[in-house]
Amino acid sequence: MRKGDNTEHLILKAAEEEFMDKGFVLAKTTDIARRAGVTHAMLHYYFRTKEKLFEQVFREKVTLLARSLVPTFDGEKPFLQWVADFTGAHFDFVAAHPQLPSFVLHEISQNECWRNICLPVMRDALQATVRSVESLLSRAVERGEVTPVRVENLLYSIISMNIMTFVIAPVMKAVYGWTEEDLRLFVRQRRKENIEMIIRRLKKQA
């Protein structure tokens, strides 16, 4: 990795940690520079403003999510298998970034700047996904593989169930006095349950 690329990577990593810890409003570029081990002037050289830095951090997360889902889009596999793969891939992404759901929910409700910067990024990514899913779903319905459903409802069910697993998991851990191993077992079970519930919703009734 070239020096410039490495510096940018260090800044982005530090920014992600700072934003996740404090939120957009309370995060300070001076603290991000300190975490990254660079001067504030260097941070400003690469990203100019906190808003641009925040947008880049968020855009990278959306790109990582998209890349994790792309391999599931195979028009040759049975649609229900695609649904299982897609739901599992999305679940695994959220599991790898467990702070992200609570952070997004908080920022989107509290931060006007966040909505202006990041909602367009989310909208573009979601629209592309919707188009791909619509094509797969339409063909599956025509072949009689699944019962008709609005693609928005399908994606809402997948995304909301997966995200809520990680929003609620810490509460469940505290209420039931679970150990870390108990929590890991719960998360593994929820992954399986979420996939099975989505599949049951789509299966055609005999």
C-alpha cells in the first residue's frame, strides 16, 4: 500500500471508530486525526470537512454490503435458495458490523446532516438491489416457485429481522443474564430462524 493510500486508510478507520463511539455531531476531526496518528492539517488535506469524511465512511460500508450480496445474485439457482443465501449474507454482514444498526437508527432520527448526506447513498444502493430482486422474483412467480409478494415487503422483512437481531441482542443478554457464548448461540439460531421464516412466507401453499 502506498503511503498516501495508507494515510487515507488510517484516517477512515479512525473516523469510523470516532463516529460509532460518539455519533456525527459529537465527533471531532481533531480527535479523528489523533486516533489516526496524523496531523489535523493532513486530515483536512484528504477530506476537507467532517461531512465529506462521514460520507466516505458511510459509502464504504454500503459498498462492502453490496459486495457481500452480489455473489448471491445467480439467476440459475432456485429462487428460494437465492432468498436463503441473500438473507444469510445480509445477516453475516450485520454480524460483522454489530454497532452499525443502532448507529444508523440513531443518526437517521437525530441528525439532519446525516439524512442529507447518507440517505441518497442508501437510496441509490437500495434501488439497484430492488431492480435485481424484482427480476428474480418475477421469473420465480411465473415459474410457480413462490407466491407473489411485493419486493419492497420482501426486502423489508429480511432487513428488519436481521437488523433487529443485533439491536435487541444486548438487551436479551442483560435481561436473561446470558454469557457471551449464550449470546453467540442465540445469534446463530436467529440466523437460521430468520431464513426459515422468510422461506415459509414465500412458499406456495398446496
